[in-house]
Amino acid sequence: MFLISFLVIERKSKRGRVLFFGSDLCKSSHSKLHGFSFHSTPFLLRLRHCVIHLVTCSWNCTMDFDKLEVVDATPLRSLPPGITPFPPPTSNPTPVKGKVSVSKRKNSKTPSSKTTSSAKPTKKIKISEEVRLSSLEGDSASVSGVLMKFDALRRRLLQIGNDEPNQRPDLKAGTIMMSNGFRTNTRKRIGNVPGIDVGDIFYFRIETCLVGLHTPIMAGIDYLVSEEPLAVSIVSSGGYEDDVGDGKVLIYTGQGGNVSTDQKLERGNLALEKSLHRGNEVRVIRGVKDIENPNCKVYMYDGLYKIQESWTDKSKMGAAVFKYKLVRIPGQREAFTIWKSIQTWRNNISSRPGLILQDITSGAEKIPVSLVNEVDGVTKPPQFVYVTGLKYSRTRESSIGCSCQGTCVPNSGCSCVRANGGDTPYANGVLVIQKSVVHECGPSCSCYPDCSNQVSQNGLKLRLEVFKTKDKGWGLRSWDPVRAGTFICEYAGEVIGKDDRGGANVDDEYTFNATDTGNYYSKEWNYVPELIEEERHMDSDEKFKPSSPIMISAKKMGNVARFMNHSCSPNVLWQLVLHGKSKDSYPHIMFHALKHIPPMTELTYNYTNCGLKKRCFCGSSNCRSYFG
């Protein structure tokens, strides 16, 4: 399966029609692709630039790309400013459904591969206002919304397609997003992109395309053409012999060529050369190894650079390549240098500036949690007993578990899976949707403790750090990049019963009150079912009704969660989770990443229902001045 961004151009010549793939124009002898005839006049629009589509298609043939003829033409990623490279939204603000094949689900009508390629009337879907349509100019809200909807859709596709070999839910989700006009910053530009901050991270190249940071999903150089081609962004991810330098200098290898063929001064290479002489800014996205998935990369926006010089060199295999030296523009916030510093601390924790304690958990957690203060002379937070879970004031009834052997699977007779509506709530260890309550397998289940439906019961998996903030006391952050939906920690502490409320052990500052769960979760984080032809289930709106108040105090005893501060623009969400089933089951409060979180970014959640009204110092653009 290939995801191909293509532009079809008809050129009259003795050699026949020409098919444009990405930045190359290739003469193709194949007359049909995914049900369309490229030799049919209605399909070939006699225009220089035609509508571009992201399509998922299957080829039943093999092409020898080395023998394809390169023809001079304007590259796909060099469309002039104002020309969006994907279909613009229709006059009707309601988007139409993308034509993408997905796994067949109950209560869903999924098109087969034949119906996907055949012509049929487009069916309009109703999508609430939380989804923004394609826009030339974005902002932090539109960028956040597009990325949130993309990853929600990707997680769902991963959840329902676990039985599909070699699946690429990111490409499927990207295709659907593009087809429905769910993208922003579609106007190509030089300089920073509205709504994207230096240091922001992306787990898929298609994400950078959706928000206008870097349009090509394969090519490493993005550029625009006005009077001459100018580079706007590059991705350095190890595909070529790049020298990452010290975090402020990058030696970048040009594109094209192979082990035996020299690179040519054309397309992206020519744009970089022109940018050297013009002196324009170039966005740099660095790909670094994903600690959780060593075969994958995390893409980090490292800010604006300028090309200082260029030269030709020989690759390890002897082919001629272009080299470009890019220097980071001073005055920007740190990004890649933070990653390099973290690597140093991992190798030698004593090299961490401001280190007070290497592990505040005293071995209670599998992964140490360091204590750091680089602000003032305070050497420790208020005294408390570190615990990894809930402490009850009375003995509770044992829960009843499932009888599954091994891991629990969707659409099975598993009682825990049925309680979740027929699906396991996680996909590759990441929360798929937020809802009133999630049912995990508990200690009484036969599958315990190796079931994939026990994500939040196995302790910390991130390298966390408690640090002193300038004006909010102590805070919490992670050395690791955190993918949206990833489990962070539980809110541990003493469970406050009915008789304890108002007692001496209740403190507003450290008490988490989750009794009123009516509106604690937002559907904005969840996927839009209609995009993949699923029905919006009414039972998903049912609220969890606890049998007793859900109040946990972390004043005397708790874990790292007690250090998480409030923000009016949080990056962490909380989810109620039950372990097993019983009349006496008590929900656990689990924290998951609301969005992708870069390393050393403070972890925050919304204190809406916690404690008395207090002054807010979160500093976000959406700050409400008070919380609680």
C-alpha cells in the first residue's frame, strides 16, 4: 500500500501522457491507477496545476523508478502562495466524508475497495463546531484542534484495525483529514507558522503537513516558487549523512541521487542554494529517535535557521552530494539543545544542574523521580509519605474479574471488554477515547498482570522530575516526549469517606474531588465517528454514577501527581478508571497526555472542580485569572 500525493499534468508529446509524483515527473506506461484512466480526456484537466488528492491505492504491478524519465516542471510542493495543495472546503461549511476504506465495524457501513474507487455521490456528514475547516491562516486554537482530531482519528483506526497487517492508521487518518479539509496554515510561507511554537513535537510527518509546518510527507525540503525557488523548511531525520552539530549548527545533505548517482542542483537543492544568496529564514524540523519505539522518530520543530554556506562533497559510497551549513538564529527558545542536555543527564544524573534528590520516591517507583531547584534556595517540598496508590480507611469488598487467559481482546466474551462497550480502551498502550469511566482488568482477573487492558496499574513509565517553579511552588515535568493519550500517573493518596468530609485530613490544596463527574470530560478530545462511517452511539453520553463520593487527599500521603499545577490551557487530562467489578469498586483518577508534550514542559491539568477559588498564575493566553 502506498500513500501518494500526486498531480496529473497532460503534456502533448510523442512519448504520451506524463504522471507527476511528488517532486518528480515520471513517464508512466500504466494506464490505470485506482480505477481512474489517465488516458481519458475527462480525467485529464488541461491545466498546468490540477487538483491534488491524497489517496490510498494498491498497485498490482512493479515500476522501475530508476528508469523513469525526469522532466522539468514546477514541483508539487512549490505551488505559489494562496494555492492550497488539497481541495478547498465547499461553500457549505459542513465537510463531506472522505473516501477511505477502513475495517468493517458493527453499526458502520464501510466501503469496499471497489466502492472506494467508483464514482458515487458524496454524502454530507454533520460535525459539531469543534472541528475547524481548512484555513490559509491558522492560530494556536486551529493548530491544536487539527492535531487533536487527527490523533483521535488515528487512535481509533489503530484500535479497530489491530488485526490488519502492515497497517498505517496515520496515513489513513491523514487522508480522511485532507479529504474533509481539516487542516490549517495552507498558505506556504517563509518564517514561523502561526500557532506552532519552537520546541513543539510531532510523531508523524503527516502532522507537519496538516498544520502547514512542512508540506511534503516524504521529501526533506519544502520550498515555494515566486521569481525563484526559495526553501521554507527542511527535515533532518537521518535519511542522509547529516551532521546534527551542537544544536545551533546543522550540516544538511541535499536531496536526490543514490549510492552511485550524483545529486543535481535542482528542485529542493536549487531552492536551498537560492536561499543562501537571498538570506531568507528556513524552518528546521529535527527527527530524533523515539525512546518508546526505537524504530520510529519524534519530529521536533527547532526554530528558524539561515544557510551560511554550501559546497559539494562525496558520500560514503562516492557519489557527489550537496552540503549546506545552517546556523540557528539567536534569541529563540531552546529546543534541540534540551534533548541533548537530557541525554547527558541520563548518562550522569549528578550533572543535572540544581539537583537536590535523585529519587524522591525512595525506590517506591520503578523509575526514579528527581527533585530539582534552579530558582531559589528551597531544598525540599512539604513533608509527605510517598505512596503509589490509594489508601482506604476501611476494608473494601473484593472485585470480580474476567476469566480470560492471556490478554483480553475486543468483541469477545470478556466481561471487562463488554463493560467498555466491546472494545479495549487502549491501543498500543494509549487511551483511545475519554469517557465517564474506563474498566480495566483488576487483580481478580485471570489475565492479571500481563493484560494489555491494565495500562494504568503498572507504575510510572516516564522519567519524571519535580522542579521548583518561579511563582507556582513545585511543579512536575517529563524528561521524555509524551505522546497524546499516554498514561502519566495516578492521583494517589487517602480516600476520604462520607464521615471524613470536613475533617482535619481534608485540605483544599491537595484534595481532588471527582464526585460530580457530569462534565469532567470533553468530547473535543475524541474522534468524530462519522468520518469513518460509524454511528455516534448515544450510550457514550451516559454518565458514571459513583456509589460514594470520589475524594482523595494527597496532603499527608501521595505521589508525583500532587505536584501537578493548574492551567487554563492544560496538556493533561484525567480519566476515572475501575479495576474489576464489584458493588464496592472505587474509581481511580488517572492522568493521560491531552496532546503531544515536548520534554521539560510542565505537566498541568484543569483544577475546575478542585478546591476553593484561587488566583491563577498559569500564564496561558486563555488564562481565566482564577480557578476552582
